[in-house]
Amino acid sequence: MTGSDPKPLAHHSGGSSADAAEHAIAAERAAASIRGVDLKVAPADLSHVCVIGGGQMGAGIATALLQSGLAVTLVETSPANMANATARIRANWTNAIKRGKLTEAEVEERLRRFDSVTDLADVRPTELLIEAVWEDMALKRQIFQQISAVAPENAVLATNTSSLDLNEIAAATGRPAQVVGLHFFSPAQVMRLLEVVRGRDTSDRCLATAMALARRLGKVAVVVGVCDGFVGNRIFAKRDYQAARMLVEGATPAQIDRALVRFGFPMGTFALFDMVGGIELNWRLRQQTGEEDPVGDALYASGRLGQRVGKGYYRYEPGDRTPIPDPEVDAIIASVRERTGVTARDIGEQEILDRMILPMINEAAKILDEGVAQRASDIDVIWNTGYGWPLDKGGLTYYGDMLGLAYVRDRLQALQARHGDHFAPAPLLEKLVREGRPLSETPGNEPA
């Protein structure tokens, strides 16, 4: 499984569909096991949940909770924001009503289990609180200080952060053992994946509560450790970084997205960003990390925030989510090239896939080496259920094995020679090649 494979990524099937499906099913079963944790510990009472923040994600989480039969209290900062949040929740069921999957009477029954307040102190006692505000560490720490002051002693305090340091958030509470990450994926009422982030002090009861909640919501829970972006977004960032670089080097958003769709993803990177508000989210993250994305910054500055405003990396007709290439975006990219002194060149589909997929496999090896994931198959579950990895390819680490780890290493070394050390093969990848062992069956190390 680790020998060289001459087939390029664009044409490699990743093995038989039956084998890939069998791997994916087994991986989901394995994800329910948490190393070193007694899941027989009684979870928190899940009859009532408090959600803090009623934006797109908070409203989606509240929707998921309500449609599973739970009572929900939503906390927002003003009556106007609360009205907007309630409207978002109703809107999340509009299509189901139109398709005859849900009745107005059923919606009203759900909303009878819903209430809202503008002050945390007014939330009735509850054993699970989920914070779902912007990805801003100062804001999250402030909110967790407030939560800690009013929440019952036995309450589980959860954050929906998608990338921030859970331990730093927990430190603001005075009770870090009761803090856990619940990283829902957008739209939260639809997506199956729930990354459960285990902090340095997170208790078994917190983890048992998270797993019980996932089962109640019909989601697949995968426990991950603390690092920037956890597992899914950390790997996605490697793909994102190369996509942003290739825009400046000469590719268009449509070329890059088309290569990913042909590979088997349901949509490409830039169409996804437009759908989930990624331009603004990534801009906010860059203000904290200092990372650079000149095209993303220029799009944000010009108000191109994605589908909700009708323009992002693409433009959108009113009422239609079909991405349409936009000459205005081409002009923005051209201005970035001129400012940075880059001459555009043709970038083929094979280079696009090599530069986006191979670093993802490489990052998976680093994540296992660091103990951020318990097992390689957990990484596959995350990408299969949260990011649209093509199921005929089984999973990210599974696909690395089917390509052949020696092939992956050799291609990474060639890319490193041309494009820099972002492509340097991970030590674990090198080790697995030497020992002839598969990546997809590799356990994660104990976290440092």
C-alpha cells in the first residue's frame, strides 16, 4: 500500500468504492471510542440548553436543538438582534415546509420550547450552555467570565469556536474542567459532523455530555485535541493557503473550484467561502494571527462578503446561489499581482490538485504525530462528514495509502523544491514509508 503509484490525483479513484465505503463505515464506529475516558459517566441533563449568540451559527445550533425535541433559551444583546435570530430559526425550516416535510403546526410546537433573553443572568438554571459568537478571543473570554458567574455549579460550558485555543477560553472561567469545545459545522441544523474539542482539563462528564448531545442530534462526534483549527480546519487551512497563492500566481477561482469538483468534492473552495461567509471570517482571523491573504483582504475591503450580499469570489443573481465568475474579481486579483510584482502564468489542473490535496495528507500525518487526533480514521470521518471528501476515495488518510505513501512523499519533495518548505514531508510520513506501514491505520500519539 505504500509503494509508488504512477497515477496522478486527477484520475486516481482511491481504490474500489466498496473498500472505500467499508473503511468509512468502520471509521465512524471507531470514532465513538475515546481514549482514556469513561463514557459511562452520567452526562449533564440535556432537556434544556442555553445558546449564547443568535447569528448564523447560533441560530443553526438552536434550530438543531429544537428539532431534536430540546428546550432552548437564546441569549442576544438586544431585542432587535433577538428578532433577527428568531427569524433565522424560522427561515431554517422554510424549505422543509415547502417540500411538505414539516408543517406549520410542527414549527409552532418547536417554538413553544424556545425562549429568549438579553441578559445571561435571566437564563433559567441549565446544565449545558453553548457559546456561539464571533471568533474573537477577547470576546469569548469575556463571555465565559460572565457565564462562569451565573451558570450552576454542575453546568457544562461549551464553546463553538472553530479554531481558537480552548485552554485559553477555559482559563477565563475558574472551572476549566467544565469547559469543552463543540465545533458545529455550517449549517448546524444540517451538517452531520461535530468536532468535540478536549481541553487540557476537560472532564469525562463534559465529554460524555458532548457525545450524548451528538447522539440526540443525530450527529457524528469526533474528539480532537487543542491546536489552531483543531483537525478539520487545520487541514483545510493548508488547502486554503495554496488556493490563495495560486490565485495570485495565475489561476482563477473557477479553475481551482472546477479541479476540486472534478476530483469529487461537492463544491470548490471559493464557492464554499461565499456560501458560509468565509471572506469575513478569515479576515477576522487574520487580524489576530497576522497571516496574509492580499486577495481576501481586497475582497473584504470592497464589501464582497459572499452569497448573502450577492458577491464574493463570484457574483450571484438575486434568489440564485449559482456562482458566476465576475470580471471585477479578476481585476482585483490583477491589481494584487501588479502590487506584488507577480507575473501570471498558466496553472494546470494537476498542479492545482497536487498543491491542494497532498499538503492535506501531509498535515494529517503531523496531526497524528502531535496527538491532536486519536487515530487516522478519525481524520477521515471529519473530512467525510464535514468537508465533503468524495466517498469513493474513502477518506483523506485512506486516499494517501491508495496513492502510495512513497508517491505522496516524492511529490511533496518535488513541490518543496519548486514552491518552498510548506511542502516538506512530515517526519511521520517519512517513517511510514521506511517501515512500509499505512497511514490510515496509524494511531495518534499521546498529546504532549
